Amino acid sequence: MHSAPVSSNAPTLVVDTQATQVDPPRAGEASLGEAATLVAEGDAGAAVAVRASGASHRSTVLPRLELVGDAPRLVNDNRLRFEERGLLGRGGVGEVLLAQDNDIERPVAVKRLLPDLQRPAMVGRFVEEIRTLGRLDHPNIVPVHDVGTDAEGRYYYVMKYVEGETLEDILAKLAAGDAEYHARYTLERRVQLFQAILRAVQYAHAQGVIHRDLKPANVMVGRFGEVMLMDWGLARRLRDEAQGPLEGELGRVSQSPVSPKLRTMVGAVLGTPAYMAPEQARGDTAAIDERADIYALCVMLHEMLTLEHYLADLQGIAETLAAVQSRPVPDARGAKSPHQGPVPAEYGWFIAKGTEKDPAARYRSVTEMIDRLQAIDEGKIPVQCMHTFMKRMSCEMAHGVDRNAPAVMMGTMFTLAAAAVGVGSLVWVFSR
């Protein structure tokens, strides 16, 4: 999410951050018990309206300290808990707002469903998103701070606000040849960013959750180098049969009209076409598991290193989905950019394995990917061509010097001494 200027004319977002501590119902209002009854009877829309009845009255709870003469006094200003500061982004299902938390005095991000998607099944899917994200406690996954309903009865959740820019924006500046960004985001630094993304996905997979919408636009890079994987709206818990009906409802939502190839689709096929695995592009829900995320991750890395998406020449959704299933991801080693050198061979081979069309031929897990990148960092490069053979030998020789420095030094000195004696002898012979 980008940092946005604070507008003094920004409308106020009034939210209820403590749904279990609502004010007692006044005359003519329903209680929480009545709301539960309405839900049990299937009237979810009425339940939302009942729950929102006290939302507009929520305010800050933390007091401030002031002095009256020499005596301290606690004063509660009763300000609105969250004040909207602007729109950070909007997709086909929800929108994310920048807001000021007046209790803790910090900027936060607030996500809520779009106004026309307040159907019971969609609300249920949104609640599942909140609970899924809330269980993923990891440094590279954006944390959930709070939940509630706003004045219109729309459910929302509050997240950490990451001040920075998306990986998508960073790659766009690199592709344009921005010298400052190339100095900051070298190829080695981009691989480090990718490893942080891998650790987030590794943790999610360990919790039985797949993301299903991995792409540069859903990765935030903070001002101090922090990496956050965002937007878990299409996340799914594996082997959870209860999500079937919710998936069907999500599949009937109209897709966002903005830049179709690179935006999240919520139709018969879920995800972003340009980053989908072939099985995801086919809509083969039963075949989608951790390996679909692995494919998307390696497509991301290909773009991060080559600075061009392999389907950049395509525009429409249909042709993009067809190309995902049939067009091989090109060898990253052959990519040419006027702004950087060639992609190292070891990374080209790494990407090739992760973007196999057959899921069984890809990496078995994100952990395997992390281990392989760690081995490359340590110089233990898998030998798969002449380039990787030469680099592996060079690294082994360098490590040999580190491990046996005294012996190597003595050997080198002996060789140089022998060479000096030989040269001296030749000079003496030819000088006679």
C-alpha cells in the first residue's frame, strides 16, 4: 500500500472495533441476542443491520492526561476511533482504506467488502479471509489488528499499514531503467526479496493455506526493507470441504474491469491470469494445491530478474489463459535488458523447474525452493550446464582456499619461488 497524503476534507470512517461490547439497546433496537436469532433464521442482511445499529456511536477509549493546577486529570475526548484518510486500493471484491487510529495514534489499513457484495455467502467468505489471515502469524505476512462493522453495517478488518511501495511498482521503475532503483535493487537484492516472499508462503503452506493470487502487486516493500505478502482474499485452506459453497458464490462475482490480464479475476477461474498455474487457468479446482503457488512464485522471480513478464505481448484474458497452459516460460538466461547484465545460469535453471506445466515436475514444496537458493548462496550450485559447472568449480576452489589457507599459501609461495628460479635461470642462460 502506498503512503497517501492526508486530506483535511477526507470523510470520516466510523467503525465498531469491539462488537462484543456494544451499548445496551435503546427502545426500538434489537439486541445481539436478537441478531443471533435473525442469523439462525437465515436473515443475514437483517443481522448485519442490527449489528450496525450501535456502530456509529463508537469512539476512542484511551484517555489523555492533563493538569488542572497541580492535579492530574484523565480526560476522554470521545473521538472517532478510526478516521478515513483516503483510498489505498480497490479490487473486484473489496477496497482498502488508509485510516488514522485515534486511540493508538498510528496509521492503519482498513479492508472491507464493496457495497454491492453484502450477500450472506460473500460476507461469509470475507469472514473466512479475516480468520485465515489472523491465524498466519509471520513477520512477512501483514498482521490483523482488529475487526468490526462500519456505520453502514459493512464488515471490515484493520491491518498494519506498510508505508512503502509494491513490488509491481519497483519492477516498473527497474524496467524503465531508473538508475537509483537499479542501485538499490540489484539482482542479488531482488533474490533476497524473493526469499522473504518464499518464507511467508512456506509458513502459510505449513498451516494448510494456499494463497492463489501471488503476484508483484500483492507484495509490499517497506521503507526499511521489510517485505509483506498482502491480499489473502482468495486464500484457501486445503482439504476444507466447508469452503465449497463459498467458492461457488465467489465464482459468480463480476470481475474488475481494470487492466484484466494483471488484475485478480473472480469468476469461473479464480486468480490473476498472468501469474496462474496451468491447472488454475483451466479452473481445475481439485488439482490446485501448494504447487500452484510454486508456479506463480517462479513466474514472479522470472519477472523480477528479467524485468519483463513472459506474457507481456498478450492483452486479453482468454488468450492469456490459453498461453498459461501451452506456452513455456522462456529461459531467463536468454533475456536481454539494456539496463542490466544477463541472468545467472543457476537462477535460470531454478525458475525452469518451478514453471513446469506438469505440477508433479515442479518443486515438491517451498521448503525445497528455499534450500536450493540457500545452497546457491553458499556456492553449492547444482551442475546443469557448462556455466553452472564452471561456477561450481570456482566456488569449490574458493572454499578450498578458505578451509586450507596455510597450505594453499605455502603451495602458492613454492610455485612462485620455483617460477622465479626458472625465470632467473633462463635470464642467466640467454645473457651469456
